[in-house]
Amino acid sequence: MKKLVIGVLLLALVGCAEPPLDCKINANIVDLATDASPIHDPSMIKAMDTYYLYSSSDIGTFYSSKDMRKWQREGEVFTAIPPWLVEEIPVADHIGAPDIAYYNGQYLLFYQSHNPNTCDAATGLTINKTLDPSDPNYEWVDQGLILRSEPFYDGVDIYCGNESATFNAIDAHFFQDSDGKPWMVFGSTIGGIKIVALDPQTLQLADDHEFVTLAQRWLLQDDPIIEAPYIVQRHGYYYLFMSFNHCCLEEKTQYQVRVGRSEKVTGPYYDKSGWPLYLEGGSLLIEKVTDKDGDFVGTGHNNLFAENGQDWLVHHAKKPSEDYKAYLNIRKLDWDENKWPTVCAKN
């Protein structure tokens, strides 16, 4: 708790005052007439000749596409909320922020659920040999609990973690570093964005694990939200993408994607100005956009997908003209002369 208080005091000295982006944003390539809405917190991968996308929903909705443009709903990962999750959090009513990855010959899907508006949360893992529902080997085998955050005090659900650290066990992202070591990046406003080493065989927390804070924000501000971490390695750096601000305030939402980078997977990470992410740093990547499909706000909770040397930013965005319905967005992501990611269209 002492570390948290010190962090809050330090963050009180700084702010995030970066101006809005002044560029034309690369267009969303998704055909919105297909099953591209409502989608929240998308995570995408390609298996054989098919793209698969997983989204927050009641029991884990997923979609498929042959071209990243036209999407169709395939079904659900689960038939019900997993029993272990109901035992841990009886009010759990969703499979949130799914993260799809391929590791050691199998597909991993990290997911979470939580007591609404609290950090009483749990992250789980399920695995499959294939993502094709028509394959006879298709079967999600749930591995149960990976990480739990519980309130420090009875009846106080805003400060959570375990005996080692303050954190919120949501929004897990699986990542392998340049040595092939597996990590889990996770967290949100309470405790900030954390990284922790996983056992390469069991994918539980490694025996010698420690929780390292990569990014955090000052809690005592109007909108202190930080969440949805995603790490990718490019150009000799590890880049940490994250979402700032509340996702779901309709016309007041300022949800956006920000980024920093580090030479080490465990940080420290810095933004373009050289300010550390653990002191509220983060360079703006995307916020409100306008393209052929109209205006969008709430651009956040991103995933990166790479194919044939091209990176793509995968995220959701909300359409004010349709009562803030959330749509899938996939747009080109390039790298500028200083090796920073950009979604600004090339002239």
C-alpha cells in the first residue's frame, strides 16, 4: 500500500497534455455490413487460411473471415461461465477481454471476468489444438485460474491485488520475448499495467515471479482509466500499447490508444517525449476518427496483427450516430522515421 501512495503522490505532479493528432487516419478496411458489430475488445489471429477474432461477450463470441473485411459470427467459446470462475466470483456474468495467441503447438485464449465496477477479478486460460470448429480435434480445454485480484479490505472493492502487489487481474495479454520466454501483461487503473513471468510449461505464474509496473496514471483526476495493454517487438524495441480514459461515456468518452517503448520487456517504457509510462506517460496513437463509414469515437482496446510485413491495428470504435454501437476497426499501422508506430495516412 505504501508503494501505491507514493505513486499517487508522484503522479499528482504530472499530466498528459499531448495535443490531438493532426493527420488523416488510415481507413478502416472492415465491411461494416457484415458481422462487425457489436464487438468489444477484439483480438485477432490467423490460422491456416482463415482469420479468427475473439470479443468480449457473455460466453466468448468469436468470428471468422477470409479477407479481414467480411466477417461472420461463428459461435461461442464456452457454453456457460466456467464453474471455477463462478466459484471465485459468483456474480461473474461475462467473458471479457479475450487474448488469442499461438504457443508450443496450441492456441491459448486468456480471458477475464470481474465483479462489475470493482477490481475483484480473475484471469483464466483455455487452450485448443485448432481454431476451426469443423475440425474433429476442435475442443477448448479450460485450464482454470491463472491470476486473482481480491479486495484488501472487506467491503472495499477499489483496492485489490494479493500479498505481493496491488493490481487488477483483468485484460491479460500473452507475450513471448526475444528469448522465447512467456510473459503475461495485464492490469488497469488500480495498480497500473503490470507484467509477470509465466512458467513455460504450465503457463501458471513462474515460481520466481514478481510483478513489475510498466505504466500507471494519477488516480485523483476526472478520468484516470488505463487498461488493455498489448506488447509487440519491433525495430529493437518492445512497444507497449494501452488504452486511456473511460471506454463507455457516450458523447463524453475520450477512449484512445497510447504507446511507449523500451529496450527491455520489463521496462522502463518511455513515450516520444522521453517521459516514463509509470508516471502517466504515453504518446497518442489514435482517438476520434472520421472515414468513409462516418464518425467514430471510443477508439481503443487494441490488438496488433502482422502479415506479409504489414502491421495492422485492430480495435473497436463507437458510432455516435448509431447510439454508440461498437464496431470492429482494422487499419494499417506503419512506422515513422524515428521508429514510432503511426496510423497517419501517407501522403
